Amino acid sequence: MYLQNSWRKLKTLFFSCSAVIFLVTACSSGEKKELLSGLDQDAANQVELTLLNNGIRDIDKEKAKDGTYSILVATSKIANALSILSNSGLPPTNFTSFGEVFKKDSFISTPIEEHGRFIYALEQEIANMISQINGVSGVNVVVNIPQPSDNLWQNEQPKSSASVLVTYQPGSRLDLYANRIKALVCNAVPGLAAENVEVVMVPQKLQ
């Protein structure tokens, strides 16, 4: 009788411990952590849709006081979610517009400052346009527009040039757009000839 009662107590203790372990595991697996923050609404929606389409269902989208959004997923899904977003070229890059670059922070700007800001704004606008092409996951643009020289001994002014590095998602036929990208850059940069534009396309490295 004593052994029977002891066995019953052990069984009760075993099932109680099992229930506690199950509850702790369930709670920890359902815990969510911040995956991304500072996203605008369009970027947040794009990230959420991509994760849902790739099998990650338990997602929270939270709006901050400053109007930006955060994406939260289950802790156990963080690594998988980051891999999915990286392979999809997300979140999208936020490019600076002409208006943002040319905000007047001071009453007087030197010609060199204005020239540098103009080039930076051009680079941002060009990169933004190229990033809209399907399959593009990243764009880097470098534009060189030499300032007019007052050197009387210089027979010819240096020519403008541009370099474009496009990272694309594997399987995308970005090579079909190479000439169009070059033409787009030439039309955007004053005095830029096609032979002075270099466009390099490389596939995105999968995680």
C-alpha cells in the first residue's frame, strides 16, 4: 500500500513538472522580438507580406509615436526572417531627395558645398530610379562632375563620369536593362557621355 501511494505521488509530481515545462516552452516560443524598426508604412507592409509569403505567420506590426513602424516576430524565427529579407533585398533603401539635400541650414553656402550637395542629390535620385526596376536589391551610384577650371594653361576641361553598381536577385535578367540604365544615367547628369558611364551588375549573395 505504501509503495502504491508513493508511485501515485511520483506520477502526480511527474505530470506537474511536465505541465510546467510545457507552459514555459510554449511561452518562450511565442515570445516576439523586434526584427526591424524605423520603417515607413510601405516598407513595413512589404516586409510583412514577404515574411507571410515565406511561411512566417506570427508577425506583429507596431506603429511608433514618430509615425514609423516596427516589425516583431517570434524569437525562434528571427534568424529565418532575416535570411528571407536579405535574399529579398528588404527592407528597401531610403534615398534622400533633392529637397532634403538642399534644405537651407545656413544663409551662405560656398560653391564647393553647393557642388558637392548637387552631386550627392543626383546620386541619390539616380539610385532611387534604378532601384525601382524589378529584381534590383541594391544600388550604389558615384557621379563625378568636375567644376569649371580657371586654369588658362589647361586645354581641355575634365569630363563628367559615373559608376553604377547594381546588386540583383538571382534569376533576374537585369542584363536586359544595362543599356537603359546607362541611358538613364546619361540623361540625368549634365554633359555626361555614354562612354564615360560604367555599369556593373552582380548577383546578390544568398545567406
